[in-house]
Amino acid sequence: MRRVASSEDIVTDLCAALFAEFRRYDQRIRARQYMDGLLCAEGRKSIANIAAAVGVPGDEQRLHHFVSSSHWAWSPVRKALATFLEQEDATSAWVALPVSIPKGGEHTVGVARHFSPDGRQVVNGQRAYSMWYASERVVAPVSWRLHLPDAWLTDHRRRAKAEVPEELSAVTPEDCVAGLFDDVHRWGDPRRPVALDARGVDEHRHLGELFDQDAPKVVRISGRTRLVIDDRDRTGRGWRVAPAQAVLDTARRLRYVVRPTERQEGLRRMPLATATACVRLPAPPGQERGAYERPSRLSLLGVWHDLRRPPAELWLTNMHESPPASLLRTTRLARTVTHGWRTRGEAVGLRDYEGRSFQGWHRHMTLASCAYAMSALRSTGAAQCSGLSA
């Protein structure tokens, strides 16, 4: 008979899974202190506030060293977190989320002026990319990439001060997302879908790279994205290229209303209408017109919040066998992740790393991700999952 685990059972099992890779007892103690401090410290999650919150103000220097200067590897902890969460719910997805972390000054690693996807404006701060585990019950980040502008890679003095690894070279935002894909595919079930937003990037190139891979994906696109549609049945003209918005205009009569029943944090329940169309990606520039050999067919999903207006969201997927209602649930998980970043993410200190080192940033984000997962599991009472019940 399965028992319901208490909050402390959840905490104990999660910590045991996360910190198994720490070889020393003192490292496990510091990790637990840091996570507890992230969860209970008032205001900004600085090292001083964390140390004061867990009752060990004299350990402030030790906690600072543990995060900023210690040599423990963050990747095994992230893998353990992803593995633990994957046992939580079979109907889940990975969600890739670009985030902006505003910072004053210019000395914190990676800080530069850039366009923020959160505020839709140019800000001064760090530009990061995250991969989240998302189910209808639990959401938490599991892996991170910090995008370093060229100025941080070519200025040897600044690079040395921030302890940026010698082997780290310039990468594009798309490379950061690809690295996150590699993480979760190594750590978990490769059949679990990945949802992401490709608007605002070089869509043509990025979409081609994404869908050249077989892994299941649901990708948000803009209405201007050019797609190939089979128009033989409607006009007899064969294949033609059209913006995604125009493609869905031809499918409006096939819309049907879906009323979501799941309760997702921060999202009001509303009637939604969806419609799908079979499309392909255009051939890369330079190839002869009509050479639409880019993989296979894809499905374009339109989501309407108001039936009198154009679709509010457009998603492209290679999950042909999934019914629209299932695809819609995956897109809702992406919205839940965005909400979580803005609410619980701020509460557990995902934006509050105050050090200057590249290594320290990654260790802080790893422990803050663990604190986020712990908070999410506590609040949902997720005790029926494997590893949390007997």
C-alpha cells in the first residue's frame, strides 16, 4: 500500500538524490544550508541573507566559498534533479526558456546591454537560457547556459577575473539552446517533447536545424514565418509558400473549441479554439524553386483566445500523431514555465546571484533550481511519484 509522504520526506528524498555526487560531508551540509536559505531568506537572496536565515551568520564566508570558489561539478547535480523529476509524471515535457536577468554595473559575469524577452525592451544584465521540466503538477528548471557576449570572451583581463574556462568560445543563442537539448537527451527520455519559442531569432535557419533532428518538438513561431503548404486540393496549383498566418486563415473553418480541464499555476481557465494544417519548411536559400525536401511534413497549430480575431499563438511541430488537444496541453506547459520564472523563480533567488565568477553563477543557478523544485514539490504535495512513496 502506498503512503503519502510528508513535506520533510520529500525534502529528505530530494536532497539524497541531488547530493549523492558530493564526496564530502561538509559539501552536503553547505548545499542543504544554501538551499534552505534560498527558500526562507527574506528579500534578496544574498550570501549574507542566506547565512542569517539558516542561523549560521558565522558561516557566511564558508557559503560564499562553497558557491564561488569550490570545485564541485554542477552537471551531476542537474542530472540528478532531472532524473528525479522525470519520475514525477509521464505526461510531461521539457521547455526551453530564454531569460534576462537585469544587473546594475558591468562587473558581474556576462553583463551587457541586450533585448530582454521578458520586458520586450533593451536592458543591462545577463542573458541566459534554461531548460525546464514541466508537468501539470510540477515545474522546475534543470539546466542553464549563460550567453557571454564577445566583449567578455575577447577581453583577457575581464575573462580572467570572471574565471571563464579557457575552452569556452563564442556561441550563438541557438547554440545555447542546442546545448540544453543535449543535456536533457543525455539525462532522460529522448521521446519526451521539447517546447520552445523561436520568435525573434533567425527563424529560417533555426527551424531547419531544429526539425532536422528526430526528437519531438513543439516550437512557437511568428505569423510571418514562411511555410510550404500543399494547395493541390484547394486550387490545383500544387505546393506554394505562404506566411504561417495565411496558412491558418485557410484552416479557419476547421477550428474546434477545446475547454482545458487542467488547473495550471497562474493561468486562468478559458475556452480555446485550435486548428491544424499540414506544412513543410521551405528549402534553404540557393536551392531551386520547388525543392521542398526539408524534412518531412510538419503540423502547424493555431490557438485562438478570441474567435473573432486572428490566432493568438502559432506552433510548429513534428508530432504528427498527437491530437490537437495533446499539443495544446504541451503549449500550456510552456506558458506555465514562463509564469513560474516570474513568480517562484524570483522567490527562490534565480535572479539574485551577487558574485562575479562564471563558475559561481552556474553553482548558484543549480542550487536555486533545486530550491525551486523543492518548493514546487512541497506546494503541490507531490508525494505519489516514484521515489517519494513506498
